Amino acid sequence: MLKSMESANEAARNSKKESLTPSHSLEEYVGIYENPGYGSVKIQIKDNNLKLTYNNIEYTLNHKCYDIFIMKVMDYYVISVIFNYDNDGNIKSVSIPFEPNIKEILFKKEK
């Protein structure tokens, strides 16, 4: 299991596109995002950074590139958190691969 977590993280750690500015203001990412099976995640701004709260645990989202942020879960496990938008450019959901062996979990932004 640990081996699969490490290999799933290799792409997130080794991406070549770093330090580009987000395509939206931080305020546009803020909100409550829902998934019927996993519940909700809350995105807010604290100390000029995006923070993601899930199951009462707060994680800092560090910008990677475009609408992709990195969330460090443990010292050896980082997750790429990807924000998705609609045809008008509004943030509509966030994809988070909480489990390394399954597809990303989609959380839809509440209105």
C-alpha cells in the first residue's frame, strides 16, 4: 500500500510546470464543495493561503500551476487538488484523489 501511495505521488512531485499564477483570484476558490459519498470540503482563505478542511482537519493548499494546488497529507504523501470550471470560467467543482488506487473524487461547489 505504501509503495502504491509513493508512485501515485511521483507525478505530483515531479511536474515541470511550477510557479505559474492561479487562473482565478483566491476568493473565487472559496466555498463548500459536496460529494454524496464523501461529504463536504470547505475551502477558505487564511493568512493569504487557501485552506481545505475535510473531516475537521485543515490542510494548506500550495499553488502548483493554473488551477492545481498541492495538499500535503503526510510527510510522504501529497495530493494534487484540481479545481474545475464551467463554460463561463466559474469554479464549479474540485477533484481530489484521496485514495491512491481509485479515480479522483469530485466535489461540486454549492451555490
